[in-house]
Amino acid sequence: MTRAAFGALLSHWWRNPLQLFTLLAGLALATGLWSGVQAINAEARASYDAAASTLDEGRYDRLVARDGGAFAQDNYIALRRAGWQVSPMVTGDLNGVRLIGLDALTAPSGMGPVSLGGGTDLGAFLTGSAQVFANAATAARLDGVEVLIADDLANDTAVADIGTAQALLGREGLIDSLLVMPDQPVGLPALGEVAPDLTMQAAQGGTDIAGLTDSFHLNLTAFGLLSFAVGIFIVHGAIGLAFEQRRGMVRTLRALGVPLNRLIGLMLAELLVFALVAGVIGVALGYVIAALLLPDVAATLRGLYGADVSGNLQLRPVWWLSGLGIAFAGTLIAGGSALWGISKMPLLAAAQPRALAMAAGRRARWQLVVALVLLALAAVLVFTADGLVAGFAMLGALLIGAAFALPPVLNAVLAFASARAKGVTAQWFWADTRQQLPGLSLALMALMLAIAANVGVSTMVSSFRLTFTGFLDQRLASELYVSTDSAEQTAALISYAETEGVAVLPIQSADVQIAGHPAEVFGTRDHATYRDNWQFLQSSAGAWDATFAGQAVVINEQLARRAGLALGDPVTFGSVTLPVAGIYGDYGNPVGQVVLVEDVFATEFPHVVARQFGLRISGDVGDFVNDLTAATGIGAGQTIDQAGIKAVSLAIFERTFTVTTALNILTLAVAGFAILMSLLTLAAMRVPQLAPAWAMGMTRAALGRLELLRAVMLAVLTAVLALPLGLALAWVLLAVVNVAAFGWQLPMYLFPLDYARLGGFALVAAVLAAGWPAWRLARTPPGDLLKVFANER
Amino acid sequence: MCYFNGMTLLTVDNLSKTYATADGPFAVLRGVSMTLEAGESLALTGESGSGKSTLLHLIGGLDRPDAGSILLQGQDIARLDDAGRAALRRGTVGVVFQQFNLIPSLKIADNIAFQARLAGRHDADWCAVLADRMGLTDHLRKYPEQLSGGQQQRVAIARTLAPRPALVLADEPTGNLDEGTAATVMDMMLELVAETGAGLLMVTHSQALAGRLQRRLHLRAGQVA
């Protein structure tokens, strides 16, 4: 019995391959987009983990030389003898690989080779027998060095005993820094007494790589979910239609003696088989998507956060399992209501040819209620949301609520048009369009979500780009930036610049903690550059005057938000306490900043010597650099002109959003696919509806044209409704999610031309999707149309 | 399975069924009693709404009575659960519907064999005989939509007889067919049912068709008239 019944159920798909293709393709595309994003995330996270295991020094306070250079090993010995729990570290470049030398005995647990697994000859490592650890890709670049493979290590990084590293780097007896263990004995002598040339550098705390990049991954995950939701709308439509069409078969099977429970079980098994097949295809598709996007993601993370992601994709269980899991979950979500309906369907229910439309009509009311509830929830969250989770909850409520509200809104618009239609063809067209709406509503919802996501994300990206370009113009006001190697070079630069009448603006900073948050303090020279170019988000009158008079500081938005600082609030670091006179936008910077006048800076941080300078040049920058090189020996390699910096910065941010742009295009393509499949599936059901119009004198070509016009008109209406939704999405991303994830808010700009172009794309997608079904309909053989009127159909 | 003409195949005793309607409860059957011998054919007649189809559905295990008993081969159908009634429909009772109720995605050959396969009593030779006798041999590789209404009903009859049921229930089997086709289909069905020795209970509005069966039972307002 089971075999025969299962065979009968499966025969439906054999006879309706297009429906099967829609179901599998929709599910595979949804799974593919989801697992592709998960693959990228998993790869990036694995890279961070590897980085964390070897580069975790940022977690600890460090002792470094006041001049920022290496220092003698004697300092380490003196500190250890004085009871300081410190561990030496040296780093350097070896064939383009960052070589880290550690002392395995004193290094914090979990760092470097101490934590490495099999194959590590700890004894040899401890005795400094030239063991160097690196992953396979990195090891290949270390010619002439005996390397043990440790796949857990980050890319471009090798770890060795400090003695080995010093030898390989040619820096015997020198140390770059000393890691300070969190637990130190009481009664230690002061650092200044034991090692006066060293200074304490605070741990980076909240600015670690994983924390920063989490927000980026959260955005990616949100897009993955959105794409998956679009796919699920397709799957839901395909399953719903297939189950609707099989109601008669289900009744027959039950009448012929297949028990209901067995039938439900078989249909569930059937769905799970499809989920498995589509899931496997989707995971493979996700692998391809991830492989194509990962190089850009890697570049983005490297550019934006300095995080190193390998760019090579591995088949990690975490994402392909999640891909399969989401395929099964999506299928069950999409098929659950259909199975429930079958389980509750009376055996003797009368045949309902318009069951789909009637069921949609019954659903419309509660769907509208759910939509209103979700939109109300989103409205409440606008005023109460605080943090990423609430921000994404608001996004979810807004998008799903709007999607649910679409069919009733479209129905109202069509009813309005129908009531005002003149001429019999127009009246029929509007009435027939209303009848088609239930069958197309899922695809139109998918289209609306896709367009809204495109509008929202492109608004965010474009706003970001516009703001950032303005920010670069503001912050990179100097025409030339110069780095010096020594105090002599610095003196020569300043002397030469004075003779040329060029203003020199030192760039000098120190790391501090403000209200428990890491921050950078910049010592700035009083110059019109700052007054003329820096734009404050908030400022008190004469902010720069007060700052350059040593009576106030200005801070960036990140520090203001994290430390809860407002204008007039005091900022304290070291012995300095000054009020905040202004808050400036500092886009893309994860760290808090304080700007104060250079005199106060020099008093508080006497050991910091400026090695970078901005120069305000009125003439030709190239000529100035040539003359500077001739006069001071400062090479062109030590100078960067403003245009170069801007170009590099903009290039980084252009790549930042390559991934989201690619996902946007894919999502729109999936929505176009949904329309195509819905129209193709509905085409067979259209014949009985169109046959009377044909019989009454409309040509098949005219019917085909009206079909095309109908699809395009619905797509245009959907696109118009998607625009405000997309703008609301952008606002949530910029004003809520961005603040929670990055710590700063972006101004929102509107880009009507972009939206018009997007509307054009949606129109093209609709025309392409509707063209084929309309063409097929226009070529329907008269015999098929006549069958509608024959008793024997 | 072996049946002996003259033995009581079906005993319906004091059967009642009430449906809830918008206007309140509606008693479709009110204490209907009847019997059917093995190999006997009985026509159920009556006006629309008299309860003919409901009685057929209850006997076929498609629905449950509110009161009374239905003994089929000594087993009370009214006491069976869903699985028990499904088993009854698979193997003991065959139903021919007015709307044919073929499986549109299965070929004619598979449709004919389908119920026998469900019952675990598939006999390819017998199915071939049924197809031949019903004039369907040339259509076995076609799908239902490619056949006329008369041909589809013949497929439905062959499907019903394929597992050799003890009782055949037919709900206006020729209601959708023209007069000529209906007569042909009825001839074929009566002949084959008689050959299998199954009992036949047929709902019909046609007095002519009812006259061709051995006995007639007329229902009026849910009661035997």
C-alpha cells in the first residue's frame, strides 16, 4: 500500500515537472544564498580564531620602549628579577611573513605554539632548536627555514621560540615588547625604577577584531536571512499550489483506503526528500557563491578592520550543516500549513475548482490583521529599540508586516481601478487581475522584499559613500603627508618647510583609557586647517578657540557614544581634565579619539615624538617633493599626497560593499525567478479563464499582450509600494543597526536616480519573467481553448 | 476470496445520520434498515436529499453514522476507527464515483491496478482481462485527461473490480455520461460484477437503470419508503 500510494503522490511531480523545478529551484536558491553567506562567515570566523590563537597579544597590557623601537633583553631580565610577571616578544618580517618570537615558558596560556596540538616538539621548541610553526600556505613562503605545519595558525604568520626568531630576524638580544600577565604579585617595584625606558601600553579591550567584524557578519547574516525569506516565499507558493492541485488525488487516495496518517506521513517524507535534494544543491550553490564573493569579503575585512581572512574556502561542517538544516526548516515552514490543511480536509469535501482563490480570500483577513500587528510592533520599536537585536527585530517586523499587507493593498488599488474602468476590455482586465492576485501574491511579496532590500541597502551604501567622501575631504585637508625616520630628518623637514612658507601640522598620538574605553589622544597644532575643514556634529561656540587655548578638547562620535559624553562633560586621561567643546563624525574608525592642543599633549606625553606631518602646500605637490628630497634626503617613498590617500581610502570602501551589492542582485534575480515560476505554473489554470474572453472575440495575441501588461503593472505597483518600505529599511539600518554595530550614526541621503534605475531593473525582471508565459498563452492552440466548453474536458 | 450467492453480505440496522447546517441540525438518515445478499444487485433510488448518497458513504466507510450498525461480512463498520475503515475501503468495498476520481498523474494501466496494489492483491492477468473487457487495451499508456468521460468511467469501474471486492458501491456512475454511453458502461459493469460474485449497491436517479438491477430500495426523507 505504502509503495503504491507514494508512487501515486510522486507521479504528480512527474506530470508537473515545472512545479517540481520551481519547488526545488526555489528551495535550492534560498538555501544557496543562506549557506553562501554562512560559508563566508564561517571562513572569516575561523580566520579570526586562528588569529586569536597567535595574535592575542592585544588582550594584554604591554611594556614597550618609549621611542616605540626595540629594547635590550636586559630590561626583561631586570623586570623578572624584580618579580614582574612579563613575557618577551619579538616580531618582524621574514619573506613577507610576520614572524612572532615567544618564550613558551612565560607566554600566556593559549598563545602560539604552547597551545598547538600534535606534531609540536615542545622540548625542541623550548631549547630553541629552530622550530618554526606556520600553516601550509605560509610555510611555502619560508624557504630555507625548517617549518612545522600547524593549520590552526593565521595566514601570513609564523611562530617560533624567541631565540630562534631573534636569530632569523637578525635581532639578537632585542625585544619589541613585554606582555604583562593580568595577575601580578603585590608589592612590585614601580616600572620607572626597574626599566625607566619602558612604558605601559594598555590592552586593546573592546576593539578586538572579532568584536568589530561581528557587526559586518551580522549584516551578512541579515542579508542571508532576507534572501532565504524571499526563497521561502517561492517554496511556499510552489508547495501550496501543488497541494491545492492534489486535493482531489488526496481525497481519492483516502476513498480508496489509504489511512490519513499514512498519507500525511508520506507527504511529509516526500517534502523531506525534496528538502534533502534541494538542500544539497543549495549547499553546492552556496559554495560557488561564497567562493566567488570570498575574495572581496577578505579584502573588505582586511581594509575595514585589518582582519586577515584567508580568501580560500573550506568545506566546513558548520555552514553546510546549517544550509541543510535551513533547507529542512524552510520546507517544513512552507509545507506545514499545507500539510495541516490536508490533515483537516474532510474526506467527503466537495470539489472546489477555485479552492486556491477561496482559500486566499479566507486568509486575507487574518493576514491583514497579522500585518497590522507587525507594523504596529515595528512602530513601537522605532521609539524603544536599543541595540542590534531590537534593531533586527524591528527590521523583521517591518518587512514581514509590509509583505503581508501587500495583497490587501494591491487588491484595494485594483478595486479602485476596476470601479473606474471604462470599456468592456478594461473592466474585464481589472476584474481578471483581481482574480489572479491570490495566485501571484507570494511572488509579488518576494519581489517587494527584494526591491525594498535593494532600496534600503543601496541607500545605506550611497549615504555612507557620500558621507565618507565628505569626511575624507575634511580630514585629509593637507596636500602632502610626510613620515620621517629620525629626529634629524624631522628637524630638517620643519626647517625646510619654514623656508618655503609651508605650514607643518604634526600628527602625534598616544593610547589612553577614557571612562574604561580605549582611545587615542591627538596633539594638534593651532591652524586654520582645522577651523576651515572639520565639521562638528555638535559643538559649543568657539570650540576650536577653546581647544587651541588648552581649555577644552574635541572628541569623535564613537567616544561620545561609548563613554556617554556630551558637550561640556569633562574628559579625563592622565593628569588632564578638560571639557568637551565639540563632537565630530569619524566614520569607519572603531576607536575613540580626543583632539587637544599640542602644548598640553607634549606636557602629558613628553615621550611621544611626532614622526608624521601634514603639510599645507599652495604650489605643485610634485615639485615640492622633489625639492624636499634634494634638500633633506627625505625620499618620495616617505611622502603621500592627499589624492593618493583618498583614492586608497575610497577603494577600500568601494570593496566594502561589493558583497552586499552582489547579494542584492542575487536577491532580485531570485524574486524575478519567483514571478516567472508563478506565471508559468498559473498559465495552465489560465486557459479556462481566458477561453470565454477568446470565444467572445478577443484574439489570442491580445490576450497574451494583456497577460504581459498585467504582470508588468503588478510589478510596477509592487515596486512603488516597495520604495517607502526600502527607505524605512535604510533608516533602520542607518539610525539603529549602524549605531548599535559600529557606534556611529550616518546621515541619510536620498538617491532618486538610483531608485528609478532599480525600478527599471524590476520592470525588466518582470517583463522577462512574464514574457515567456504570455507568449505561450498567446500561442495556446484553439483546440485547448475549445476543450473548456466541451463536456468531456 | 470466495463468496456464496444467497449468503447475507450486508446488514444495515436502524442507521441514523444528522448533519449540522446553517439552519440547524438536519437528519439525513432516520433509522434506515436493509440487507444485501452476496451476488445481489440493489438500486437505491429517491429524490435529491433523500439520503441515498449518505447511506452509500456510510456503508463504504467514508463517513460514520450517529447511530445504528452496518454489518459487512459480519463486521460492524460503524465501530471501526479511521485506519479500520481505510482497510475496509482498500480490500472489501469498492466505490465507483460519479466524478470518476481517477488519479490524473497515473497512466490508465496504473490507475486500473492502483486499488489492487493498495489492497496487496494485484493480479496483472486479471487487470489485463478487465482492461480488455472494458475496451481500454489501446489506452493503457494514456493519461486520464486524454480519455473521454465514458472511457474514464470504465477505467474507474475496472479499478474498483481489480482487487475483487466483496461489495461494489456505485454513486450514480453514469450521471455524467450521455444516454448511449451510459448504457454501454452499465452493461459492462453489471456483467463484470456478476462474474466476480460481488454484491452491488447502486445509487441512481434513472428508473431505467434501477429496473436492470435485481432489487430496488426507495428512500424518502431519510427513511425507507
